[in-house]
Amino acid sequence: MDNRRHLLHYAILFLIVGTGLWFFHEFRYQPHPQMVVVALADFGYVLWGVIHHYREGRFNWGIVTEYLLLGVVVLLAFGLTLGLG
């Protein structure tokens, strides 16, 4: 993968995470909307990871499992931290 395409992929990831952080901050003191934001950003991250590895030719089910497990851990951590568990 050439550097421009690589940079574009990481710019998209930065946009997903940055947008999630911004909305998380905007909904401060509102745990339920914050959890929705975390879930959407988490879904975007997992989807980005799968697409990124597929386009680089490194796609396998182990990578999908890794991204999904990390996503679940993030959701559990935020759910428990926000007092929703």
C-alpha cells in the first residue's frame, strides 16, 4: 500500500476517534448518550480495522476476532466506568 493511501486510512481512523472524543465530551454528565457515542466509535474502529487489513491483503479471522474482542473490552470498561453495568 502506498504512503498516500496509508495516510488516508489513518486519517479516517483519526476522524472516527476524534469525533467520538468530541461527542463524548459534549455529552459529559450524561452517561447514557456517552455510552451510545462509545458504542458508535467502537463500531467504527472495528469496521475500520477490518477494512484496513482487508485492503492491505492481511485479512484473516484472527484479526477480526482481535478487533471484536478489543471492542467488547472497551464497551465493558466504559459501561462499568459510567455506572451502567
